[in-house]
Amino acid sequence: MQAQGMLEMSLSTDVLVIGGGAIGLATALELAGQGAKVTVLSRNFAEAALHAAAGMLAPQAEGLPPGPMLDLCLGSRSLYPAWIERLEILTGIDCGYWNCGILAPVFSAGSDSPSEKFSATSATPSLWLDSNSIRQQQPGLNQQITGGWWFPADGQVDNRRLAKALRVAVEQVGVTIHENLIVQALQCSGQQITGVSTTAGEWQAATYVLATGAWSGQILPIPVVPRKGQMLSVQMPLGDETTQSLHQVIFGDRTYLVPRRDGQVIVGATSEPVGFSPGNTPEGMRSLLEGAINLYPPLRDWPIQECWWGFRPATPDEWPILGPSPYQNLVLATGHYRNGILLTPITARLIADLIVHKKHDPLLEDFHWSRLEAQPGASNFETSAALRK
Ligand SMILES: Cc1cc2nc3c(=O)[nH]c(=O)nc-3n(C[C@H](O)[C@H](O)[C@H](O)COP(=O)(O)OP(=O)(O)OC[C@H]3O[C@@H](n4cnc5c(N)ncnc54)[C@H](O)[C@@H]3O)c2cc1C
């Protein structure tokens, strides 16, 4: 009876989105906005990297070289203000979007001194600040900092608030969400996906979207692997004029500080190739605290609030895998690695346009799965044990 009920429900779905993290929820929202009937199947919202992230919108501070990935990231950054506004109007939830700019200090003059490293354009404003200017921009920095880059167009979003808003928004637009179930395998016949088997029975739809983040390699033979990131937060004293405070993101070599408007400061992040091994470790916490105090010494006295960790979906070239798959009705939206929050609006738009309007944006070309075919972890889709014929 139960299986039949699910089949009836699944037949009323145009698109089945597998994974309810940043990419899955935003894509479901966009698809529903374009008139599709959408169902999201997800194992666990809380484990999504969406919750673990720092929420930096940092295509410039990340130092991405000119090319398709930088273009994609800049494109998404420019979508953010309107995208967030729509989400906030729909849900009434403040997502903490803050165009605060990002400051990237350097500790010694050298290759990072005011050279041509970052050439400013109207789309990518950047400014080298010398030792005095950087202290005017952000008092309290380590005395050994000799200067730094200022990226006024980079910023941040409060990704936990964003998670809440996306969750509320998809339900408001009629997306059906099923949580606490695991998609175990895709079933296929020739070039078509015919269904998915899950811990709660089988589901069918006309089109499927794979948006399972770091876990994507468990469903399809694509080279997406987890890259663990540990984080912690401290509470900045507020309302005391005599106390120094952070009012922009500070992006160091190994550590970054992301001050939220409510005074919480996110300190991130480790980057560890340790599979899905859970937990915060003493070494992870030590390196974060050391890095944070080194960047901004006043923080040493602020109370620690929370520690957590998450898994970035990493690909060999650190670019996402977007668009068509070898299956006519399976679309890939995964592998966003360390820029998935930034890339959420543009991914949702590109994937929804592809599915609903068959619009194949040229931007997608460079992110096609086939570029990674020869990589370890990528085997022939058709011969994969993950797919049941
Ligand atoms: C510590 C850390 C800091 C980061 N900081 C930033 C940042 O500052 N800026 C930025 O842009 N990005 C950042 N990122 C990266 C960003 O968080 C990710 O790229 C993004 O969240 C990926 O989104 P996703 O939807 O693909 O995956 P996720 O958000 O991880 O969601 C995947 C979902 O799929 C579900 N799922 C997995 N397997 C199955 C299955 N078999 N069946 C059903 N459901 C399944 C999971 O339960 C999960 O809910 C950070 C990540 C980490 C870990």
C-alpha cells in the first residue's frame, strides 16, 4: 500500500531533486517558480554543508584566476542581492546578506605586495592598502601585517539563515520535501533514468537532479569527494565604543574571520582529506584559534560559542559539475567545493533553465562532467554498480 501511494505521488512530480542542501533546495525553488512540479528527497538537512559553511561570497578574495570559474562566481555574486530580496519577501526571513567587503591582509612584502596580482575592473574592484591604510580600514590587526587587498564587492550571507529561508520558501511554492530517506541507487534503462530506489521505496519522475554534495560519489561514479572543514565561532563584544570590533570579513592565508551583524564571528576553516570522519579535533581547533589570534589579536579574549564541521564536495579541478549527464533525464549539480554558497543562485538558474526551457547556457560547457572522465573516481557511468539496469 505504502509503495503504491509513493508511486502515485511520484508520478505527479516532474522533477525529483536528490539532496536538500544549498543546491538542491535553491534549484527546487527555481524549478517550482518556473512552473515545474518538484519533489526533494533528502537524507538529513542538518548534515548539509549549507549549515556548516561560513557564507563568504568571495570570488575575488579566493584569488580565482581569470577564466570560466571566476566568471561563474562573479555572475553568481551579481545575482545575490535580487535573489536574496526575493527570498526574504517570500519568507519574511532575514538571510543576513551583507555587502561588507573582504579584506585580505598579507604579513610580508613580496609576491603579494602591490603588484598586478589583482587587476581592478568595474566588475572586480580591488585596492591595495599599505600598512597605514589597512589599519584605518580595520583597527586591531596584527602589527606584523604589512598591507593587504581590499575587495569591496565581496561579502557574505548568513548561511544558516539562508538554509531556513530556502526550506520555508520551497514549501511555500509547493515543493514536496521528504527528509530522512536515503537514495540508494538510480535505476536506468539505456540512456534513461527510470527511477530511484530509496530506504522508503521507489520513486519516479520525468527528470532527476543529482544535488547530493560531498556524497555524490556514493550514488554515481563521479569524482566528488569530501573535504572536511572544521569551524568555530566566538562572540564579539557589542555596544562598547572602547572595544575594537570587526566590520568586514578578514581573509588570511589559512584562516578567515567572518563577523555577523549580531556579533558572532565565524572562524574557519580547516581543509582535510580525511573522508567522512566526523568531529572537531584538538589539532583542528588549535590551528583555527592560532590563525585567528594571529590575524586579529583582540579576539583572544572573546568567548568561544560553538564548534562544528562539515564536508565540502571537492572535485579534482575544484570546479563544480553542472548540466547534462550521460542520461537524457539526469542533470548534475554537484561538486561546488568551497564556493557552493556563492554559486547557489547561478546554479539554480542554469539548471532550472536547462530543465524547463531546454536552455543550454554556454556557461555550462566548461562545467560538463566529461572533463573529469579520466580522473580517479570517475568510471564509466554505464558500467557503474551504482546504477541498476
Ligand atoms: C567548513 C565549510 C566552510 C564553507 N564555507 C563556504 C563559504 O564561505 N562560501 C561558500 O560559497 N561556500 C562555502 N562552503 C562550501 C559550501 O558549503 C558547499 O559547496 C555547498 O553547501 C554545497 O551544497 P550542496 O547542496 O551541493 O551540498 P550540501 O549542502 O552538503 O547538501 C547535500 C544534501 O544531500 C543530502 N544527501 C546526500 N546523499 C544523499 C542520499 N544518498 N540520499 C538523499 N540525500 C542525500 C545530504 O543529506 C545533504 O542534505 C563551505 C563548506 C564547508 C564544509
